[in-house]
Amino acid sequence: MIKRWSASSHTPVLLSEALRALAVQPGGRYIDCTLGSAGHATAILDHGSPGGQLLGIDADPNAIETARERLQHYKDSTLLVNDNFVNLQSICIKSDFFPVHGILFDLGLSSMQLNGNGRGFSFQHDAPLDMRFNPNQKITAADIVNTTSEARLAHLIKTYGEEGHSRRIAQHIVKERPIETTRQLAQLIEKAVGRRGRLHPATKTFQALRIAVNHELEHLEAALRQAVDLLGYEGRLVVITYHSLEDRIVKQFMQREARSCICPPGTPTCICGHTPRLRLINKKVITPTTTEIQLNPRSRSAKLRAAERIIIQDDCYATPEDHAFITIAKSRGWRRPALLQKIRMAFLAA
Ligand SMILES: C[S@@+](CC[C@H](N)C(=O)[O-])C[C@H]1O[C@@H](n2cnc3c(N)ncnc32)[C@H](O)[C@@H]1O
């Protein structure tokens, strides 16, 4: 059963900065990998008019329904897909939606997910310990909390939550199992480590569980790699993150893709054969202004990074088919479709 949300309750973060970084232009093709309630998507389509197209992806079926209503006005130029962005490449291939001018990731949770009862993302609302973006996925947070060994739980809370008291928390969880609700877990953690400072002591453990349930970090790494292949020349990749683990992945990915050599430090001559595929747009990370943080406190930890697709050597086209496709693509204003066409043929043949 799909629960309807009010789209007005989510304010898009770093909106004008994201539009600028994407360099949205009329007639452009864009992918929003984290559609949410379509705040960024609506603005992309507004700036992409006339003729702009948008492929919107979200793992959460509720988000897709909310976005569909909000994007009613643009229904002929949007394609909305309820899927995980780890499948970005196959979604684009199936929908024949590539190459594109820009790809946006606005990671994490929407306000509706945080506020919506019943999904268990937040300890502010009592609900079953679920935390799945997609309710059809098998493993819930309760499964992890109630079946994982103490050592593994401690490791998970430390790695994904960067929680200093991970062993103590894991010990208490194991002692008090089964744990079925967000309130039960939050109270248990508070009892285990006490309250210090402004941050609720359960914040980091909840982040860790959500990351583990949804394989967030692995999926992000995989999706970034796919995104670069889907960009046309000078296409933009823009990512907004909300915690240091995500930001580190994005930063390292973009920096690596922008370097001409990735040999280990101290290697006398370059042996990696690496070719840069991206150019960094903002050398320094972009963060919200104090005004934005005051208006939308949820934006306080946001960081935006952006990069642009550049030409690489394997963009030389070997076969006549490639040449034919290039001619068509050039006439459509695209200069690097052959590689993508090869991916498409391989996918269709598989
Ligand atoms: C911060 S919200 C996006 C808000 C959106 N930019 C807006 O302005 O309304 C993040 C969204 O990404 C979705 N999401 C997170 N990880 C995902 C993944 N791996 N695949 C697809 N969607 C994902 C969540 O379900 C959520 O709706």
C-alpha cells in the first residue's frame, strides 16, 4: 500500500547551487538519481524548458508517487522509475536515455521519510525498525539488530556510524534482544552511553543501520562509475552528500577520475596508463549559506561536489557502425556516443 506524502514538506537543499553546477540548459537531458519529492527535478525541468527531459529514479515507491503528482505538468518530458540507482546504467539503456547533459545525486533521506511514521528511519517517531528505502527489499534494520553477532554489530556501528561507543552499544543491544522498534533502540542506546552534547546518542547508530540496510556506500560507488559513462561531453555530475562517509567516496572518486596518473606515491615513472575522464568544477566543496541553514536546518551538513565529463582516448571510434552512430549523434548535438552504444549492444546481446 503506497502512502501519500505532501511534497511541500521537503525543501530542496543547495537548489540554486545544484542548478548552476549542472549548467541546466533548455532542451537538455538530465537524470535525477534521487528524485524524492521532485524539488530539484521540478527546478531542472523549469530551467530546461522548452524541450528539457528528465529521468527520475527513486528506490522508494512513495517518493515516485509524490513526484509523479508534482511533475504532472511535465508528464510528457519525464520518465519516472522506481528502482535503485545502483542499476543506473541498465535503467538508462532500457529507456534509451543517454548520453545526458547532467546527472544529480541528492543523497540520504527526504523530510517525508524522516517524518513519515512507519518507516523507522528516525528515533523521533516510534515505528518498527525497518529503514528500507524499498519496502520490497528483504533485510530490515530489525533483522540486522536481532541476528548479527556482537562483534559484527560493533564493527558496523563503528564503521558506518563513526561511533566511538560502538562496542558498548553492541553489547547492550545483544543483551536486550529482540528489539523491534525505533524507540526501544533509542532508549537502550541512551541507557548504554548516556546523553552528552546536543546530538542524540542514537544518531550515529541509526545512520549506521540505515547505511547497512540499504548498502548505501557500495551502491554510491557503483552508481558514480556508471554515471560517468552516461554523460555526454561536458556533461555534469553533481552530488550532494550529508555525512563524511558519503562525501569521502564522492571526493575520492572525482579526484581520481580527474587525475592523469594514479600510480602510488613514489613510483619513479608512471605505469598506470590512467586517463582523466572528469574535470573538477568546484575545487572547494560547496556548502549551504547560513541563511539556508537557518531556513532549512536539514541542510546544515550538506556538501556539493561537481565535475564535468572530458574527452578521453578511447573515444576514438574503430568501426563503421560507430561512425554511422556518431554522425547521427553529432547531428543531435552529441560528441561521444560510441562507447555508450557499445555498452548498449553488449547489454542487449547478453
Ligand atoms: C534527500 S532525498 C532527495 C530529495 C529531492 N532532491 C527533492 O528535492 O525532493 C533522497 C532520496 O533518494 C532516495 N534514495 C536514496 N538512496 C537511493 C538509491 N540507492 N537508489 C534510489 N533512490 C535512493 C531516497 O528514497 C530519497 O527519496
